[in-house]
Amino acid sequence: MVSICETRNGGDHWAVYCDRSLHPAINIRQPNSLSMVVLGEEHHFFINDQFVWHGKIPRLSHSRIDVGIVTGGKLPVQCRFREFNVLVPPKK
């Protein structure tokens, strides 16, 4: 499932923008890619090149970005990140 959340001050303040939404773009027990396009407050999220969510997040573009993998029950999680890039357009 896909969730998009924002936390601040070590988790003291938080907001949920997309809460545990099932999406067929997620490959179970296979590699997945996550992409975001951020233009000001507009955020577009993609999993395996498929659009999964769009919305305004006022603070995320000015704070750190964390990626978390969570499963329910007693399923083990193995997460490896490759080719992690943050691309910022040059100032004109």
C-alpha cells in the first residue's frame, strides 16, 4: 500500500496526505522505483513510472524527505536503495 505523510519535530506534528491506498503499481517481492516531481507545493508521486498521487504539501519542499517501508503483521522487510538522486533545477 502507498502512504504519503509529513512529520515534523521528530514526529510531534504530522499530517497524512494519502493513507494506505492500494495501488497495482507496487511489485510485491520485487524491486520498485519511487519518483517524485515537486514544483513548489505541488507534489506528484510515481511508483514504477505509474502515477499514484498528486497534491499540495506546503512544507515538504522545504524540509527533509524520508522514505519508509512498512508492512503489517509479521512480514519481514528488506529494503535496499540504489541510484538515489535528488535533482534540483538550476536557478535562472
